[in-house]
Amino acid sequence: MSDPRELSLTWTSPQPDVAYVTLAGDLDYDSADALATAVNGMLESDSVRELRLDCAGVQYCDSYGLSTLLMVRRRTAEAGIALHLDNRGPALDRLLRVTNTLEHLTGRGARAREEQFDS
């Protein structure tokens, strides 16, 4: 395994109600809290209705990184903000499929899954 790459987050706002974050590096135990903290700060803004995470630069994601993505999904859903995981690489897609979280995190069938677990 190669040396861990520090996670960098680059925020832009292409539209007033859209936050776009480019992730680059490893989303893991050592770095995922930076994403969680940044998203928590973004949630304080009432103007954002959509959060797009550009995952093309994510080289590695461990279980803590996945847990952080799930927390981000939960927090954005609670705030009524649409979450999109754009440009997922094959490794991240595989992790999401193997853990059965792909549909939940990408929104396809997410509402039905949430209702199933709320019962």
C-alpha cells in the first residue's frame, strides 16, 4: 500500500444554493473529520440546498471515511439538502456496492431504505 495522501477539500459555489466540494487524497481515519467539520459548518448556512462532493480525487476510503459519508448523508437529509457523490472512482464505487450503501448515498432508493429502518 502506498503512503497515505492528506485529504484536501476545495469548496466552490457555482450557484448561490449549491456547495461543490472537490475531495483529493485519502478519506480515512486520519482525515475524514476534516470533511465532517467542513460540512457541519456548511449546514449552518440556510442558503445551501444542494451539496455536491466531487470524489474523483479520492484515492482511498476506509470504514471511517465511509462512516463519515453516511453521517454527511444523514445530516444533509435532516437539513433538506440534496447530496450528490459525483465522479466516484471504481474503488469507491466498489466499497459502496460491497457495503450496500451505494443506493443510500447516491439517493437511488434512499427514501425507501430510510423508511424501512425507521420502522
